[in-house]
Amino acid sequence: MSLTCNPSQSDKDCRECRHFQASNFSLISLFTAQADFAPYFYDNGPYSQNGNLALFSLSEDMPVGTQIYCLNGTDPEGQEVRYGLSFDPGSKEYFSVDPESGNITLVEKLDREKEDSFDVLVSITDGQSKVVERVTVFVMDANDEKPEFQNMPAIIDVLETTQSGSSIYKVEAVDRDTGSGGSVTYYLQNSQATPFAIDRHSGVLRIKSGEMLDYEKTKTHFVTVIAKDGGGNFNGKEQFLSSSATLTINVIDAQDTPPSFIGTPYFGYVYEISVPGSEIFTVVAKDGDVGNPNPISYSFEEGDDGVFSINKTSGRITLLTLPIYLKREIFNIKVRASEVSPEGRLMDYGVTTVVIRVVDLNNNPPTFYGEYGPQNMFELTMYEHPPEGEILRGLKITVNDSDQGANAKFNLRLIGPGRMLRVVPQTVLNEAQVTILVEDSAAMDYEKHHFLTYKLLAVEIDTPERFSSTADIVIHLLDTNDNAPKFSSDYYIARIPENSPGGSNVVSVTASDPDSGPWGEVRYSIYGSGAELFLIQPASGIIYTQPWAILDAEVKSKYNFYVKAEDAEGKYSLAEVFVTVLDLNDHPPAFNDNFLEKTMVIGAPVKIEAVDDDAEVPNNVIEYAIMKAEPDNNIFDINAETGEIMLKSYIKSIAIIQNITKQRDFTWSLVVQARDRGQPSFSTTAVVKIDITEAVSCNKIQNKPMQILGMLAGVISLMVIITVLISTATFMRNKKSNRILPNRRIRRRPRKQHTWNFKNPFKSPETPGEKFKVEEEEQEPEVIVENVNYNNNVGKVMTQWPPPPPPCVPAVLPPPPPYIPRERQWAVPTISATVAPNPKKKPAITRQDTVNKALVSELKMRLEQKKMLKH
């Protein structure tokens, strides 16, 4: 026997049932030893995550696949229980359950706005009995819905005379979320740029205080309204959602201009064959308020004599009687055109005169008339680009058909290039003044058409003959300054060598102006921070350097400035000019001193360095080479790139040098050349004096420590004695004079700078300097000493260096460097010289020969001085 709960029982009944089962379990077991009690769920308290799923709720943004609950129950007999859940037929199954653990997993996405609660049938079984309970699961809201506009987008009309502050529309948006996520506030996008404002809470749209709508300025306003909710949680984060919609506001024109008739004056005709009801003429009027025109009502003021009638709506004038009863030949009828308000009230009006003539039948074609009679050609001169809608008032054209009735009704057409002009009226009865209006102003361009030719065609409408006539209309266009000069390029790139003389052409710029006369004449000018060295020819656009300008790539290699093209009325355009100064090889390499003294320790190189002031490679790339060495030419190498001078790799000691050179003197004089890689290549030479020595060994000093200490003690004692003697002598002198002597400023006279005399009195043919001796002529030309850093072949390339400065900025020569004979007793600079022309002396000595002679003299003198010092 088993006791089970009815699935239709309430939770209270089930709990009572379980209580009954528990309390009477002992009693029942007495009656039947085989009794099987049904399993049951544990009670589900508030916020519990296990039990029978009663009173359970979850948020709609819960991710699918999340374990949300655990069914939990037991069997009185201790049997293993299994769990299950199901839904009503036709309902969406949101959960799945693990039968053994009771873990419930979300398998379908929840949406509170579609279903905020649903029933679930949960069950527990021990294999014998099964208990089923119906529970309700509640879906909690998350902020996942945007506000939705109920009446947007929309189009409304607002009269331009609406007062500021007036309400013109109410925006409404609904958010299906609950709480703060369902509250909606309203905003305007770009609220500062619109004449409207919106109430944040009610959504009422108003015209801002102090703002007025103006149909003539803006006919339509597009207002973007943003509806934003109050925010709420979604997926664990707070988010705010918003929507936007556009409200189109059409400004309605106010009625403040009376109607006006089109195609006046009006002429109508009554023919002898006309019958009552015949159309005589149709007047056309339009409301002057073109934005929102009112309908027009037509009526007679006077002159109709009761024999004509007019249609209030169409303006058509018809005959009421037979022509034989007409008592006058000409009728001057005044017609009124009145605006009709939406309420049907007549408002402003305009009046015109319609002349109706009673005539006989004629078979004449339409005829065009000018001021002096029939005319088939009309000419007009006007400026290009007239305003659109403008009437060509210089054309006084009248068209007339002398026939009566339908025979005098014809169409007007204008045939010509494009659709620049149109004719009014297009349908004429008997006679009308022809009005030509501008349709396309931009196409009436003098640069495209100097004159325009049209044919005005008049063709009868309802006659079998279809009589027609034409008139030629020739419009001569006059030019206006409607174009600005335009450069052929937005920028110009120019290159100029740095040795270009003043006044050299740099680049030519070109701008064109399609206008005629002075408006098409272009004048050029330049300006900008980089334009001070340049000029431009105002008429041709040729840019050239200032007459005094000196371009130097080493000083500045890039210039840029603006060029302006301007017409006679000041219309202009700009272009940018980029000028690159090309570097030339105009600087020779230069040593800091043309005579260098170096001490070389065997195994370590010595370095010399020359500088080339050119701006770019290869003009400033220097290569070094040893030209001559004395007394032996085969023991040194030089790194051509770095200028490092070193001994041959096999020379490791002074003894090796003695064996190779058979010399006991370890002082060498080298002539080193520095040459750049430019074209042409420049070079400079310097004399390098190198004293070769070996490194002092520390072992010799370490072997005699006592001797070194003794020497130091003796030196210190000597210094102390000298100091005491000097102090004593000074004290005695001051004591005798009994006064304090003032400090005396000692001024030393500068030594007179020694000038080198190349005539060496010491001549010894046995000295090594004989190797540098050059065969000379008995009559030597005059030698002019130049800058010591000049290249010996500069004179072949440039006539003057440096180039002359601008007249306004005179060059200032730098002071000569100080000379200290004690530091450099025989530092003779390398000399580059030029030969002064002497027509009487035929033997010509080149610049290179002169340099070689100077080097020989210098080396001779130094070697003789050294020899004398040794003796």
C-alpha cells in the first residue's frame, strides 16, 4: 500500500499530507509491514535555492545554460529518489533537470515583456510512488527594452506667426521595462542649434522663448528627439537605453501679400460667330504668399455690362449673349482676384483690366510686335548670371492673332540651348505681352556662351490650318568678374644650385582667369617667411632670386613661401612654392692646423681629422692619404675613412724600426692629404710630426721602490725650504718699509707674433729634407700667401671664395688666432698659393709647384733647427 498526493492538491494540502504520513508512520507500520510511503520535497523557504521551486523568481537576463536551482527531497524509507519537471502542453520549456542531482538548468531565453510568469510541474519519485507539484516561477525585469515612440516620426505644420513659448507638439514614448528602466525622459539633439525646446518629462515641444519662426529663412526644420530611460541592471551592469526619432516641422507662410495677375495686360475678342457660353479669355492670378498660397476667387468690379460672366475658381470669362446684342465694340472690364481663407472669407485682393474687343472673322496667323510694329527679331544685352526668376525687361514683345474665338488661341514655346529661359504665358487668346523669365542662372555663363539665340514660336491650337510664326531672340551676355585666378598646380617644386648668381630664374608659376578684360589679367606676388631672397615678375609669374641674393646650402637649403595670383578686383588664389638649394662641392677639407704634432706609442694609432663644410654627401665625405713620409716612406699606414695613422702591422718595437730604416732618430714628418669625394674633388694637405716611442714598463719602477720614495722625500724637502726662504725674505722687506704694499697688477706685453721667413740660411745637402727638394727656376715668381686651409686647386674652380655678401650686410673679418711660440716652435702652416701674372717671365709655375716649394722650405728649416739644437 502506498500513499501519494494528488497533483491537483495545493501546497498546503501536500504539507498536511506529509505531516500526516510522518505522524502516523508508526501506526501504519503496525497495520502493514509492507507499506511504502511516497517521497516528498523539502519545504522551500524565502530566497532558498533548493526545495520544490516554490516562491522562486529569476531575472530575465539570466544567461542560457546557467544552473538556477536544485530540487531537493527525500523518501521516508530512505530509497533513492529521482527528480523530474514538465510544462503544460503548448508552453515553452524553459528548464531542464538532472534526474539524479535535481539541478535545474535554464535552456531557453527569458523575456519578461512577453511572459512574466509561468507554471512548472516538478516531480519526485522513489521508483514506487511519484509526487507531482505545480509551482509558479516569476520572471523579474532587467533593463533590456529601449523606449519606443508612439507618434514619431511625424510631420507637423506650424504657422510662422506662432508666438514664442507656444506648444506645437507632444512627443510620447513608452518603455516596457518596469521601475527606473521604464521611466522615460526626453531631450533634443543639438538643442543649442534649434529654435525649439522640449519638456523632459511631458515630452511637450515648444518654441523657445524669444525665438520666432521665419518662413523666408527656413521653410523646414528637422528636430531629432531622444527618449532615454532611467537606467537599470542588465547582465550585472547598469545600462541606460535610448531611442531617437525625427520630427519634421514645416513652417507655414503667413498671408501678408495680395494676389497678383500673370501675363498682363489682358486682351480678349468676341467674334461675330461666337455663341452664348463661348470662352472669351481666362485670367490667372496667384497668391503673393508662395509658401502657403490661398485659393483665388475671381469677380467683376465694373465694365462687364451684364453681358459677360467669370468663373470664380478658374477665372474664365464667357459670353452671355449673342454678339449682335452687344452695344459696344470695346469693353474694359475690371477683374478682382481675392484670396479665400480656409474659413471661406475673402481677404486681400488685386485688380486688373481685361480689354475685350468685338471683331469680325480673320484668317491671320499670330504676329509678334515690338515697340514700333511687327518685328521678327529681338535683341537684348545683359550681364551673365542674372538672378533666377528675373524678367528680361529689355525685351518688349507683344504677340497678337487678329482672328476671333478659337482661331485666335495659340501656344507660345521657346526653343533654344538648354532650359535657361522660359516664356509666360504659354497659352494666349488673341493678344498678350510676352514675358521671358530666367530659369537657369548658372548656365548663362559668358565663359561658355558669348551670346544666346532662341526662337519664339507661336502655334495655333484648335484651327485646321495651324498657322504659326516665329521670332528670333538674341541675348548678348556681358562678362562679370565671377571667377578667381586658378593656379595650374597647388604647389611648385624648384631646385637651384647654390652658386647661382643673383637674379637667376627659379621657377615659373601659371594661373589662369577665364574672365575677360581687366578681370582676366592676373598679377603675381609672393610672401611668407621664406620669400625674402626671391622676387617675382608680376605679369609673367617668373620667380627669380634677389640681385644680391647668395644661396648657400650650408647655411639654408630649404625655402618655402606662398605665391598669390590676383585679378583687378582682388579675387585671388594661393599656391605654395618649395625651393631646394642644391649643394655643390665648394668647400675644401680643412684641418684645424696645417702643422700637427703627435706622439705615437707603438701599437696605438694617432688620429688626425679634417672638416668639410659642404652640406651633403659625397661633397663632405673625406678620404685620407699619406703623400710623403720622412725619413722613411714605408713604415706608416693610414685609415682612409677615419684618418687614423698607424705603423705597419709587422712593426712591434723601436728595434724593428731601426733595422728597417737604419735611423736612430724616431721623429717622422708626414705630408697627409684630406680629399673630399665631390665633383670636382678638393684636397688639403697638412704636415704631421710624429714622435715614436714605446710604452713605459711598470716593472722597472716596481723593481726600485726605495729609490722612488727617496726621490719623493728629497723633492718635498726642497719645496719646504724654498717656501720658508721666500716667506722670510718677504717679511723682512715689508718690515723695513713699515707699510703695507698694495697688490700690483702685472701686465705682460704680448709677444710679437713671429712671421715665417721661407729663406732658410741653413742648407745641408745631407739632411733628409733633400728628398722634398723641387727643381726651381732661377727667377721665381712672386708668391702671394692665401688662407692656409685653401685647397691647392681651388683657383681652378672658383674665382672668388667666399662669395660676396649682400650689399646691406658687410662681412666682418674674424680676428687672427693667437700664436704661442713656446708651444709650437716650428709649426709652419701648409701653404696654398697662386702665381701673380708676369708677362715678362715666360717660365710658368703652377699653384701645385708653389705649394711643393713651400713644403720643401718648411721641412728644410725644421730639420736644420732640430740639428742645431742637438749640437
